[in-house]
Amino acid sequence: MDARKFRDTLGQFATGVTVITGKTENKLIGMTANAFSSLSLDPPLILVCIDKKSSSMEAFMKDQPFAVNILEKNQSEDCWRFAKRSEDKFVGCAYDFSHDGVPILKGNLATIHCDVDAILEGGDHYIVTGRVKSVDYDNEKEPLLFFRGKMGELAMTEAT
Ligand SMILES: Cc1cc2nc3c(=O)[nH]c(=O)nc-3n(C[C@H](O)[C@H](O)[C@H](O)COP(=O)(O)O)c2cc1C
């Protein structure tokens, strides 16, 4: 199968955009990811697929805390900032810390606080599952969307 066509075909699936944040002993970690999914309601689990080559993987170890930041429509700058490899992606970025020391991007649409449950093999990616500890969202905000390699936002149709 043609690799380009495979990627382009997956790009037909419109998604939201998340920044996965975590920490190592001496560094804050953040990476843009749209391979995020709900997994289980009881117990509450989510998953995210992370490239085995990603330097961010060092933050993901069993029982370590991390957060899924679901971006809102005006956070495309954060999307690109956290998609590029860099020594400190957080310079110039507004964030707070969760009680367990994970950076949480200010102005998010939603935040999902987790501990790593399992790290599974998935080809050239790891499937990281997260046990959800707490959640938060802002009902007034709208999501940033990703489709065919471009950012967009919802065109809401009023319910009739
Ligand atoms: C919209 C978008 C979605 C992305 N989704 C993922 C993803 O789900 N998993 C992944 O491993 N990389 C994804 N990436 C690429 C990573 O963000 C990027 O490779 C990573 O942040 C590089 O930095 P790092 O090596 O410091 O982790 C995505 C990039 C963009 C722009």
C-alpha cells in the first residue's frame, strides 16, 4: 500500500486536537496528539498513541501522572508549538500546575487528569492508556479541529 495515500486517508477523519502534558524528574513535557480516544467508562480509561521516536515518551511510565489538554479553537499556536521538538516547549506559554505537578495549558476547552495505566505495543507507536482521576471542561468554549492537515473550527448549525 502507498504510505502517502494511507496517511492522507487517515487525514479524512476529522478530530479534535490535544496536547498531552507530563513531567520527568527535571523537565516538563508536552506533545500535540490527535490519536486520542475514550476507552472505558467503568473504570474510566482513555488512550493516546505516541510515536516510539517521540522524545516525550520519557514522561510515560506506569503510574506516572499526565494530562490530556483538549484545545479550544483559539489555541492553534499551542498546537504547533507542542508539535515541534524543542528543549523547552513551554517558553512563552501560559500554564498552571495540577496538584501532582503536571503543566496544564491555560484556556483549554477540557482537561483530563490521569495516571499511566499501561503502555502497549502498537507498531511504530505505543498505546498509552490512562486511568482518569479527575476531569474539567468549559462549556462556553468550542474545539480546535484538525482535518486534512489543517486546523479548523466548528460551523455550528442551530438545532431546529
Ligand atoms: C495535529 C497534530 C496531531 C498529532 N498527533 C500525534 C499523535 O497522536 N501521536 C504522536 O505521536 N504524534 C502526533 N503528532 C506529532 C507530535 O506532536 C510531534 O512529533 C512531537 O510533539 C515531536 O516532539 P517530541 O519528540 O518532543 O515529542 C501530531 C502533530 C500534529 C500537528
